[in-house]
Amino acid sequence: MRNSYILLDERMRFLDCTTGAKIPSNSILDVGVKSALNHAGFDQKSFILRGGKFLWSKDDTKFDW
């Protein structure tokens, strides 16, 4: 499960937890998402293997009351 989540702090920085510590990237507001994500320690394979990718549908938000 480690590295299969993307953590974002209150300063809009990704937190790299690969070493067990939470090391912040530069803020996405300063460097953009792509650049900051490169320092997030995110493992896309682990994300897929844990079932992190799934289909979202607005139909799921409709209520039949």
C-alpha cells in the first residue's frame, strides 16, 4: 500500500512517504502539478494493483427517494 496514494498537505505540496517520513515537494501552486508529482514518491503500479482506479459516474449520485 505504501506509495500507492498521493498525499497533499495544506500548502498544496505532495508528501513523499517512500522513506517512512513525509517529505514535502514544492507547492503545486508554485511549480505545477506535473513537476510536484515527480517528487511525490507515487507508484502507479501499486495504485493499480490495490484497485485504486475505478470508474466514476454521476449516476451514482442520483437518489431514488
